[in-house]
Amino acid sequence: MPLRSTLTRDQVESVVVQTLASIRPELSPVSGATPLIGEQAVVDSVGFITLLVAIEQGLGSVVDLSASFMEQNAVDDSQHPFRTIESLTDHICGMLSGQQG
Amino acid sequence: MTFNQDDIDLFSKASHDRNPLHISDDYARRTVFGERVVFGGLAALACLGRLSPGRSAPMSTLNCEFVSPVLIGVDYQVEITRSDRHAHVLLRDGKRIVVRMSVTFQDSRHIDFAPTFDEPPTSEPTTRTFSELPIGFSVAGRWSPDRSGFVKLLERYELSSAGTADRQSATLLWASYLVGMELPGKHALFSRLAVTFPSGGTTCDSAFDYSATVTSANPHFQLVTASATVRCGTQIVASVEIAAFVREAVSNSTLTEINALCPSSSVLEGRVALVIGASRGLGAAIAQGLALQGCTVVANYARSGREAVEMRESLRDAPGSVLLEQGNAMDATWCAGLRDRLISKYGRLDYLITSASPPLLPLWVESEAVSRVVSHVADSLKLVLSPLATCLEPLAKSKGTHVLVSSSAVTKPVASWPHYVSAKCALEGLVAAASAEYPTVKFVVMRPPRLRTELTNTPLGRHGSLPAALAASHLIAALLADRNTSRGGVMYLDSFEAHSRS
């Protein structure tokens, strides 16, 4: 999906995946369905915060993911935009598109 | 691998890190952890001591993530995966990782470490809040380990024979000092440490000169990162990146908050209430709410005397009065004495609110956690059963009400809280049985969602939590509405929508 920002969806996903790999290098190859929150999450709560902060920095601080996360109503919601790599990527792309629009 | 209080004291002595989360029982008990926490740096050093003996190369890089608190007396497992140049270390409590480390080694000789031993820049931790740590904030000073403590620590964990250079071990101690005493200081929760050790150099024969600067400050998670450089004379000993959360104490609800939420009424005036666990959190908010309604409140607390006095003082001008009663509510004999004093003084008991709960740290359904789950459930039961068993007769006599503070986790269980969920389910069962035995007593089971109290005061635990004042106001409203209804039975209070005084 091309974005109106300078970043494509693939580039955003690449930042998410590479950031996760830098935090959890022992993880086997990850996919879009890799869970980031909930019982099956590949990162713990501190790791999740570290991931969000590092992704923000990896994207040049153009999105405030921390604030966005805190605005969500429930950490364990099955529809949570931060639940997987794929949904988080979509969420970031949506934030970027919103900024451009 | 286990840690005891002597280990903590030795590390504190060697590092000059006197952060009260680690060395003060009284302070630590009032945090989310409920007890003294083992220094992350100590756990990391102990793990380094488990690396294969005979490795002679010093470290090139060291990365530590302090994922969960390390606690006294828990039997941790150490997993080491290593090659000539790398090692990965996991410190586990069952399936839960508490410390994750990665190490790389360099091809160079050890550099002698023979520092001068100076007094540290500060002997008491600074009390900086998150807002006092903006990007660019910096600290600098001179540090060296305590001589005898350092030697004992190296011996205790066989660090030299495990191949860890002494000045690299000292760097870990210094990092603990920096985080626990200066940046952030008293309110720190050490999260990550990344150290790069340059190769080569000459004997380090002076104390460490250090400087550290805040490089990022995330207000949503109160997470601070800093870059630091450690020098010995003119040579750089280590380049260091740290990340630490700045813990923010959760204050009790204010009267203004409760007044704004509770209905105005004189219906409860003159009633007598006993609140177990009234010094902090929801228990304190309920005690405040009842006193504002004109109740006489006997407020029990175990050890949080300062908070209990503050709560009572806040109600000086309230229509109701507050009497503090310190004691262990798990002790049925003590509860019986309290009941007798209460009846002797006031002649009746209308409300018993059981709000006390043991500290809540994550556990899993696994063999390593069996004794801790059982212990948590047993303590939770005692905290309710002892006062309930001793107070049911006077409650029955006055056609009074018992309020159990349960949790929404009973109907929406939380993974990693098996002990908490089990305890709350057991308590609800206890209430159901008591209801059958005492038909003239009304029972109210509160099932609030996660509350904003010290019990959930973690970086993510605060997220989406409910103010204690709001939960308390719903109970007060329910008690007011319930005054004219028939006795007996169990009422479940599980809706806590935001509202304002009407």
C-alpha cells in the first residue's frame, strides 16, 4: 500500500521487524502474525515498551506510538492495533496517512 | 540460583548503591513488589560467574535486560548458550525470563584493576522525578567500589576464575550505583544496560570518573535512557547506555475526588464500619467515602502507619470519625480482640469491608510456582476469613453488610495471575457459604477492573486502570441504595462506569 508519507508499508514493516530482531535476536524468523501482546506475545511488557520506543526512533520520531498505545482502551483486546506485527504496521501506516492527510 | 538478604547487602556495600527498593524492607513493602528486590546488577554478576571457568578473554560488549524483578529466596534457573566469542544467558523463573544477557568477548589480555578507593559522590539516593530528567540532563562524578565489599563479591561469585575482568565487574557495580543513586535515583527501575569495553589499555589505578547524559525521555512510560562514559585516568574503561523507568508513587484518593463522585446523603450517619486494609488504595478510598457519609470508621492497617495517619488527618473535618487500628488481620485472635474493643466502644458493627490483599507479582501455572500460588491464596483467605469469622455475629445482630473486594479477574481471568484469580474465586465462594449461614447479613462482592493503586503500579499496569475513588464511590452509592431493601443474599457490584455526583 503506497502511503502519502515518504515511507511505504513495506518500509514500515521492515522497521518493525528489524527493531524486533534487534531486541529479540534469538527469535526465529517472524511473520506478520507474530503476536506482540497477549498470552502468546514474543515480548514481555518491558520488551514491548522497549520495542515501541525503538520503533518510534527507527521511524525518525514522526509518530508517537507510545501516546497512541496509551490511548487504547485495553491491552488484551483481540482487536488491539498493537497485537501483531501486521496490525501494528497497519496502525503506523494509518497514523502516517492521517498526518499527511 | 538463589539470592538472600546477605547477597543484597554485600552488593550494596560493594557498589555504594543504597537504593531503598533493595535495602529497605519498609520502603520496598510499600511498592508494587511488596518486598526487597534483588539488584539487577547483582543478578547479572552472578550469571557472569556461571560462565565456563577458564575463559580468559575479557568482555567486549555486555547487554543486560532486567525484564522482571528478581526476588529473595526464589530458585532461578540459569541457561547459558555460548561459543568462543559469544554467550547468551537467561535467568528464568520457570518459563518466565527475568534477566536476559548477551556477551561478546575480545582478543586481548586483561588489564589490571588496582583503583584508589574513594567515598562515593552521594550516600543517599537522589529523588528526581521524571520531569526533572529532561533530555540533556547530566551528572558526573568519581566512583570506586568499596574495597572489602568488592573483594568479597568477586570471591562470592567466583568472577575472576570465570574470566570476568575485575574492572568490568566494577563497571556493572558502578552502573547500578548510577541508576539507583543518581540517574534517575531513588525512584529508578533499572530496565536495560549496554556496555562496550574498549580493548587494550593500561592498568587502571585510580577511581572511575564518569559522566552520564539523558538521551531520551518517554513521558508515556516514564522511561529514561542515558549515555555514559567511564574513565580511569585518561583511558576510557567503558561506554555505557542505560534505560530506567522512573517509578511514580500512587497517592491515595483525595477527599476532593471522592466528594466529587459520591452522592450527598445522611443515610449512613451514625453507622459503624470496620475497614480491613484501610491505609492505601481502594480500602483507603472506601474509608474516606464512609467517613464523608457520616460513618464511624475503624480503619485497620498492618504496617503502612504513615499512610494511615495521612488518611485519618485528611478526614479531620468530615462528619464521621476515623479510629486507626494497627494489626495483622490474618490473625483471628487479634481480630476477635478488635471486634470486642469495637463493640465495647460503639455497641454495634454495621459494615465490614475486607480490602486487604497480598502483593501481586506475576506467576504462571507451572510446577516452579506451586508453593507461591498456594501461599498467596492462603494469605488472601486469611485476610478475609479471620475478620469475617469474628465479625459475622455482630453483623447479624445489626443486620449489617459485609463487602468483599474481589476483582473483575474472576470473570475475565488474567494470564500470569493464577494465584490472584484463584484467591478471589475462593473468597467469593467463602462469601456465598457465609451468606447461606447468615441470612440476615447482606453481602456485597465488588468486582472492579484493575485499579490505579500501588498493587498495579508497573509501566504497563497503570494503563487503562480505574481510579480507586471511582470504585469506592460506586460502593457508597450501592450501600445508600441498599439501606431500605431486604437483608440477606449476595449482591455483585461489577459495573464501574465513570459518573459524577448527583
